[in-house]
Amino acid sequence: MPLDFKTLDKGLIVSCQPVKGGAMDRAEMVVGFALAALDGGAAALRIESADYVAAVRAATDRPIIGLVKRDLADSPVRITPWIEDIDALARAGADIIAYDATQRLRPAPTRALVERIHAHGRIAMADCSILTDAEQALSEGADVVGSTLAGYTGPVEPTEPDLDLVAAMRRLTPHVVAEGNIRTPAQAQQALIAGASMVVVGSAITRPEYVTSWFRSALDTAIAGRGA
């Protein structure tokens, strides 16, 4: 494998994924966010699409988790669903390739995805929703598991990180990424305490549209309460 996990232990990973079609959805903006995150102390980056991975790779040699998101008509799986996505991410320079490890209808078996990632000499990161996803992923050879999809396979999207899942996965492997709804430094600390070896923060750092909406919503709530 190209990376020693010791270089990422207790590390902050910043996910630089702009809102699709938003004002920041351009390669130069993604690169800018990535470099700023590294300047701030990020140990690695999580980047979506082969094109953006290639752009960031040209600007830094720091570790990159690469993934591709697709909206498929015949499967709910969105994260790196195709074998071809893995090939493209490896060519673009991703060190770690993330894939949806949930047990849902999918275009390619998870075992085949892991095998292809390893064939390229890359690290396989299983984005999980529940503990059995992580158990299966590890049995298939995944190198690291993440709580990325916790709560996202149901009808209502979560608003809090699933630290119980992080703790349960830590009992399976030391290589655990806490990801999903980590919006504050305190939550990042809690994720490490729960057992994460790495913590991903995305929207709270690199999606100003989302952060602005959180403040706007809080102010609207205060205004409504004051007028009651």
C-alpha cells in the first residue's frame, strides 16, 4: 500500500466537495479549499471526481481519498459504484479510494471493488452505514472503515455523527474514520474519544452555502420565538 496509516493517525481529513452546480464547483476552487485546509493542519483530503482528484494531486503530494458520486437509476449506491470509477481515480492520483460498502442493490459487488482498488496498489476505504457493513468489508479485504453513510440509507437524513458506530467499528479494527455530520471541533474531539483514528470534516469547512444556512436558520428561529 502507498501509505503508512501512522502518517494519518489522529489526523484531520478535510472533505473538499463543493455543492454540485454551486458557486464553488470549479477545479480552482476545490484546489484552493484543499490547500487552505492543508495550511490549517489537515493531514489528508477527501476529493470527489477523478477530474478534481487530478487537479488537487497536481497541487500537492499530500494524501488524497478519492471517490466518485453518481445518481443511478437502478441502484441507491452513490459512492464509487463502478469498477471504471476506481480505474479513473487511481489514474488521477488518489492514494485511498472510498466506496459504498452498504449491503444494497449495486452494479458491482463490493468484493470486486476492493480487489480492483488493491490491484492498483491503493488503499480501500469502506464507507459504511451499520456495523455489519464494516464486518463484511473487512472480511473482503477493506483496509479502513468509515461511518460515512450512517443514517443515510433511511428516509430521514441524520444531523448528528454516529459515535456509537465509530466505537463499535473500533472493536473490529484500529483503522476507523469518523465521518458524517461532524460540524464542530467538540464533535471532532468526541469522535477521537469514541475510537476514531481519523476524522473527516466537510461541509463545516468547505461548503459555505451550508454553513450560511445554519446561521440563517438559527436567526430565523430566534426571530420567530421573539415574536411569539
